[in-house]
Amino acid sequence: MQRARNEETNQGIARLRDELAQLGWYHSIELADGSVIKGLQSIETLKERIARFPIPQDLTGKRVLDIGAWDGWFSFEMERRGATVVALDSARQQTLIEAKKLLNSKVEYVVGDICRLSARDLGYFDIVLFFGVLYHLKHPLLALENVCEMTTELACIESLVIDDASAGTVPMMEFYEGTELAGQFDNWVAPNIPCLLAFCRTAGFVNVELKTVLDSRAHVTGHRKWPEIKRSGSGPELVCVENTWTRNHDFANGRDDYFTAWFNSELNSELADLTCDNVFVKVGPYACRPVGVRNIGGAGWQINCKLPPGLSRGWQDVRVSLGESEWSNRLRIAIDLSREERRSSLGSDAIQIAGVTDGKSYEPNRVRIGVESCVSAWASGVDGEKRDVTLRLDGTDLPAVYISTADESGLKQVNAMIPPGMEPGEYLIAVSVRGVESPTVPIRLELVDGHPVVGTN
């Protein structure tokens, strides 16, 4: 069955290739005087393709990237709707240049490979069109990650697929070493629908939706933000965020970083369990869908997420919502900041640190690194609940796990856990209450006899 379907697809593409060779244009282009440059795809067909996606008719003030622009009909259509448009293709198409002149278009034309371009090269776009390109790429997931990085709102993706909407749920993809697909050496892969959707989610898109499947083409949308809904009920208590791989707080936008977050929540009656589909996470302006959710005992939960592509350099807030609950407290992480930049703090006289010790041995100004490593700070001006207070280690939030009552001097003990992957050395620590931060004091993270402290069960 699959072999017969592939053969039918090959024959169809071969016929289209022959027709294209005769016409010279793939897209039909309607000119200002109403005349049409006839291409392989009619104006009606092109309008039908774009109508499969939820793109507004008025794009005034929006920036759009058209990847694989070819003759440029989709680029010119986005421009007609009011957008500022960049058309990208891997090879220079003279037809687009000619059409651009005939239409007196201001579309910016860029020749480049989406697998080797990023937001540093092209910038950011509200909407990205990615039509008929994925299966021409040796590295489809890398390309989708670059697409995601450059998208701030919506990506519209059209790709050849090897099944239909009624097929199974196992993600699979065929790879073509030579010219097996339609006799073209640049047809490298063909995913099935579950694989295409999984690719989009893995690249960093959320609310990934299959819109339609027609003539072996799937039409998929991917979003960068969660939809705005009316939220009610208390949100979870976010207690820790760290780099999944390094177990520290070092995050970079250019790496394939993942983070682990822990939170506490008593499930309400509407959520019998927590899964990747009802735990909503956002970092800065962008949403991210967990790749794993698990209960760690009682009200404690752990989630793992891909760091959203395209985050701006600087401090970014992490928040979590369960179902339609309110968002959790904020914990901030640093993106692409040097250690010196992370350590900078103006501080406030409203909060003052009187001393810092190891949370277990109470040695002053030094903390032993390892599993269950803990730091204690004694500070005045700590006026807030536990979820309002963090210790900031070189600027990154370590949520308070314990706050004592005030002693005779008005000092409260604030304890926080140290990620076991932190490197030994000198650090600066501050107490933060609802974003108001104390002046920093120095501490030293140390190994015990050259080895991290090992926790006991």
C-alpha cells in the first residue's frame, strides 16, 4: 500500500516538473493591469493554499518571512495585506526579481539556506511561511528550530507527507539517499503526519495543529504563545529552575538547552493528573510545552522543557500554570549573560544581609557543593511569604525553601538549595523579596576533599 502511494506521488511530481519546465514559472502572478503571468499554479490554487492558514487579511505593522519564496506570490500577497516582507530562497530566482519590478514591490529578497540562517541574520518576524521546503532539506528539524527562533507569533508550515490524516500515530520519516523521490536529488525526506507534528513541537512551537491534508500535503500551524484565556484559582508554587544537562544556571539562546523546574501544587478537582497537555509554561514572552511531567511525591512535581528559541539576551521570567489556573510566582533565569553581568546588582537598603553560612554545617561564608547542598542567609527586611522570597546567586533565583520567624535582632533565616552542578569558586548572593533585592555579599562554593557532597536517602 505504502509503495503504491509513493509511486503515485513520484509520478505526480514528475508530471509537475515537466509542466514547470515548459512554463518557466511555478506561481502565476497577477499584475496591476489585471493581466496574469501564467504559472504551474493558478491564482485560484495559490489563494486556496494560503486560505488554509489563519492569516489575517490586515497585516499592517506586521513583519512576515516567506521561506522558499520561489516566484514570490505568497510574498507579494503578504505585502498586499500590509506587511513588511522578506522573501528567502536557497537560490536566486530571476522570476521573483522580474515580478518584483513589474509589481513595484518593496519585498526584500534574500538568498540563503534556512539551515544556516538565524535571527541574527534576518531578525524576528510576527508570521513565518514555510511552504514546500521541509522535504528538500537534509536537516529538517534544524531548519524548523531556526524557523521557530525567528517566529514571534505564528508559523504556517506546508510539507509533503507520506500518509493521510487517518494514518497511525507512530512518528516515522523516509530518507532518500539519491533520487528515489521524483528523480530529484534535493528531495531528502518525507515525514508522516505524526512525525511532522512532533518535529514542530520539538522545534519549540506550541498549540501545533494539523489544519488539512490535500494531495499528500499537510498544512500545519505552530504558535509561540499560549492563547489568552480567563484564568482563575491559585497557581502552583514554582520552587526551582535549573539547566537539565549541566545542573547549574547557565543558559544560552544559541544552544539546545533544556531546563528542569520543580513546583508544588495540590491538584484541583478538574485535573485528575498533570500531563504535558495541561501544564503550561512560559519563559519571557514565549510559551513552551513540557517534554516530561512527573510527580515526585505528594504535592511536588517536576517538568522538563526545551528553552524557547529566540529569547532576548538578559533576564527572563519563568512561570507555570496548570489547566486554567493563575500563573505561578516568577523565577528569573539569565540568557547569554556573562558571570560578571549576572552578578551586577544595585541593591536596596530595605533588605540587609547580616550573614551567610552553609545550610547544614553553618560554616560562615562558604557552602559545600553537592546533592542537597543548602545555603542559609540571615537578613533583615524580609517581609513576605516563602513564595515571595528568593536568594539570588550571581543574580539567578534560588527559591526559599525555609524562612524562620524573626529573632530579637529582627533577622530571619532564609534557606535555599544550591544546584549540584555549580562550579566551585567565589559568588555573590543577595536576598530578594517580591523583586526588591538586598546588596550582595560574597560566599564561596567549595568541594569536600575535591568531591561534591553526596546526599543520603
